[in-house]
Amino acid sequence: MKKDFIIITIIGFCMSLSVIGACAQVKSSSFNFALKLLLNSSTPTINISDAASGANNYLFLDAREYKEYKVSHIPNARYIGDKNFSLSRVADIQKKQPVIVYCSIGKRSETITMNLKKAGYTNVQNLYGGIFEWINQDHKVYNINKTLTDSVHAYSVFWGRWLEKGIKVYD
């Protein structure tokens, strides 16, 4: 709890100063700085441009709540959830299959990525910046009816600040 407060305070401080990060895996330097603080550096990640350019070679797994997935998801992504995630949901996926796990920004999907690695999946990566950065970099998303959409579930007002494009949905 105290760690979360400290991280949120640092993120807010950096945002107010418009800190410029040295690494530009995401377009916003303050978002990149926040991700560097929040994510475990030992978790394998893939940036948006590499994921998008090789999208046909990957199986995308959506590690958000189902209500978020229904609003929008990366094309052909498979819902696996986060709180209710079970390895039984991925039992049909070959352990060497190239997989990208994503959530809103990458924190929840980081946990799923590590669970998959521990279960023997050898080619799994966390999408750095999540679906927010996917949208921010002008990539397409679809709703539950497989219709192209501009709407994105922004999770919460606090985390939704990192979503710079699209229509933010909170319900």
C-alpha cells in the first residue's frame, strides 16, 4: 500500500514536470517513466511497433477484465482475463507459440506473462504500454461484435490519463 502511494506520487510529480525520459518505447516520456517504475525489468517485453509489424506471427492474449475486452481489443486477441486467469484457458496453446500478453498499460499482463513463463511457455512477451499505447500509436482495435471502434475502456480516471487517443469508456 505504501509502495503504491509512493509510485503514484512519483508519477504525478513527473507528469507535472513533464519529465523527458531517455528511453522512448512509448511516445509519452512521462508514461515511459511511469512504466519503468511499475514494471519488472526481468519480464520479457515487446514494443508496439515490433508487435504491430509482426502481428500475424503472434497470438495476442488480453489480460483485462471482460468488460474492458468487450469495449475494444487488439484484432484477433483472445480474452484470458487477469483476476480469474487460469492456465486451463491457455492449455490448447503450444508452449513454443509466439504470444503477446497485454492489458491497459502492461502491469496486469506482466503477471500473466510471468505465470506463462513459469508454466513453460518459452516465447511469451508483455506488450510494453499495453492497449493504451497501441491506440496512442494509431493501431486498430475492435469491439466484441468484431467492429472497428474508437472506444477504449480506460480502466480508471487515474490510469486513463495515459490514453491520449480514442474515446475513453469507464463502465
